[in-house]
Amino acid sequence: WLFGSAAYREDDFQTAMRAGVANLADMVAEGLQRESANGSAIDAASGGLTVRQRFDEAATLADKVCAVPATLHGSQSETRSGFAGLQRITSKQMQPTQMAINAVVLAALVDIATALIEEHGEEMGAPDLMRINHSVRTRIQANIEELRAVEKQAFTEHSMAAEAVCSTAYQAAESLRGIAGRFNALVVAAINQKPPLTVRMAPFDGTLHQIAFALYGDITRAGELIRLNPHINHPAFIRRNDLINAYAK
């Protein structure tokens, strides 16, 4: 499926592989972007998805896409024609496809997370920003460890291409480290723009809208309080002295 319907020829492999991976990257990016845009009205109070929830939706789909090669490889015992060709594929032969999918999925997810934070970072609380940062950097680290395993495997097997494999893997890992650093800096900058978080007691029984007006003189900041207080199940029923996470100003 990476190479289309044309007959495979060895001398066309590199060109076909590049085109196939580019196709795959476009499809993955489009699919994950569509998933992250579902419920794009970011208003938890009215039933829309928050920024973190939109990222989580894309991340969940990303994990499913990354699991496809293993699922197909595990289906080798199937006798249907759609799986018949997989009976000759070993785990080692599946590895390049798995790594290619992991790479394009990670790239798409980083792009989505970056766009969401750049567009909505002011609306997000520090916990959500930190959670997205942790999720992205965990995935980046997993890809780096995968590249290290490939380097080790090439040397262990005394592969003739070990030097080239290690050089490419090293460059890719360094690129991923740079991406992780830049993404972390983006999140830190978004967090540092926010006033310090404090914990306050609700001054009376009421709704978060009333609490927002009491704390800030601005009823529209109720949505901010909802995002900062995911433990509150009923924003319309706040009791006096309930603990409320809020910005200092």
C-alpha cells in the first residue's frame, strides 16, 4: 500500500519509499488534525471540548495508528486474501514500516500540540499545559529509544550498513531532542505568562459565574475557573468555603 499498484522494482525502491512515506505523512496529518478539531468550540461549560481534550482525542487516535503494523503482523495466521501476503513478513521486516509510521505520527502530533498551544495557550491552565508537554515529550523519548535500539541491533548483527545506520539514527535522535527542547520552551513560555495560581475558599454558596465575579469582578472568567478546577463536578452548585483554584489576579 505504500508503493501503490505499480509492480515493485529494486531500482525504484528509494523513490517509491520516499513517495510512500510522504503520502502516509499527509494522510496521518489530515486524520489527526480532523480528530483534534472535533468539538472545536472550546467551552467546557457548554459541552465543547477543552484544548487538552482535543489534544487527547488526537493522541488516542495517534496511538491506534501506531498499533496498526503490529496488528497486521499479528494477523498473519488469517487466511483471508487481504492478509495472505503478510505470511512471509517477519518482525524485522516490519520494523522499517513501524518506525516510519511512528515518525510521521509523532510529527503530526507535535504540529497539532504546537498549534493548539499557540492559539489557545492563554486560555489553558498550567496543569493542562504540563500534561500535553509530558505526553509529547514521552512520545519523543520513545522514538529516540527506538532509534538507539536500531543502532545497537546494527552493530550486534555486524551489518555492513551499520555505520550508515548509526549515523542516520544519531542525526534523527538529535533532531528529536531539538524538537523536545523547543516544545518544552513553548510550554514554559505559555505557563510563565500566567499569574501565579492560588487556592481560595468560595466566599458564598453559588455558581462559578458568581464566584468569578466575586474574585475578579468579571463573570466571563467563569470558564477559566472551570478549566482550573476539573474536580468540580457541578459548576452551578458551589458551597461556601469550597476550595477553588484561581489565578492571583
